Amino acid sequence: MVEIIPSVNVSNFEELKERLKLVEPLTKWAHLDVSDGVFTKYVSWHEPKDLVGFKTKLKLEVHLMIDQPEREIEEWLIKPVNRVIFHQEATKEHQFLINKIHEAKKEAGIAIKPDTPWLKLFPYINKVDIFQLLAVSPGPSGQEFSEEIFHKIGHIRHVAPHAIIEIDGGVNKSVARRCITEGAKLLVAGSYLFNSKNIKKAIEELKNYAPPTRIKN
């Protein structure tokens, strides 16, 4: 079953809380974008201390678009966070990060940028819980989807038939259909949902736009 995860990419914690409140009744998960201005020029909210004591019914996945995430990984391994995704390109300490995340009883994900070859993920098959393909350059919401991602999904699904593949960035109805057909199971959407007049309807549109029977196992 395909799952739609709202993406929260904002500049401060007050905005983050407002967006989480909007989607809390509508979905199980929310995706928090964290940008440090080093790995990407864009700077978003990136203060793990804000989450200490924060309560929500949502499961939270944190997407660390930060340089050398091993320097602050432990700060993100706190109670409201259920999944941590780091970038393959941002570190040389991949296994260290995976171990740290799993030791904290969190799910571990590894992401690649649109211009990174999919084979960079190959060493982590059966080591991480999800693969994330970033379909836009790391940075602000609202960018256009990179179509080469469709081919990457197909390749990964072929070599890792049981992998959970998440697509992040530029997701709309036509993109959702092709991603699902190729084998993606998680679709992260930000501007498509939050710029819509009806977030619940927009989530359902993305979820139901492609026949579930066409998902590759």
C-alpha cells in the first residue's frame, strides 16, 4: 500500500507546529526537512532541541540535509523521532550512522540527490530500512521533479525487490502514478499538499491516482 507523507520544510518551529497540526488528523507520518546551509545553501529549521517534550500523534521522520551528520546524530535520536534519513553524499561514516540510529530503536534511511548514481545505495541493501531518492536539488519546496528518478526506482526495485523506496520532491498526481508503477512505496509531498485548498483531498488524490495492483513487489 502506498503511503503519502506530508513534508514540512519551514524556517522556524512555530511554522512546523502549525503544519503538523494541519496534517495530524489526516496521516500517520510527517517528514521534517532539516537543512544547515552547508550541505545545501538553503537553511531551514534545524533545531533538535525544539522537539524535546514535543507531543504529536504523528510518527516523525527527519530528513537530515546536513554536512557530516555524524557530528550531531545523537541530538536527533529523541522520543518524537521515529525515522532518521541522512545523505550518502554528506558523510563517510555511513555504517556508524546506521548503527547509531538502530541502537536508538529508530528506523534508518539513506538518501541520494538527483545527480548521484543509484549504485551508491547498493552497499546498504538490507542494512537500512528505507532508500530515499531526492527528486529535486536539496533546498526549498516547490521545485520541479527530475524525471531520471523514474529509472532509478526501477533499477533499485530490480536489485532489491523488498526494499522500501521513498520519493521526495516535486511529487504531483502524474509523478505519483509513475513512481508507484515503478515500485515506490512512500511519496513525500510538500507544496502540492500545503498549497492545495483541501489537504485531505490532495492526499487521497496522490494515494489513489495509480492502481495499487501495479506496484512491483
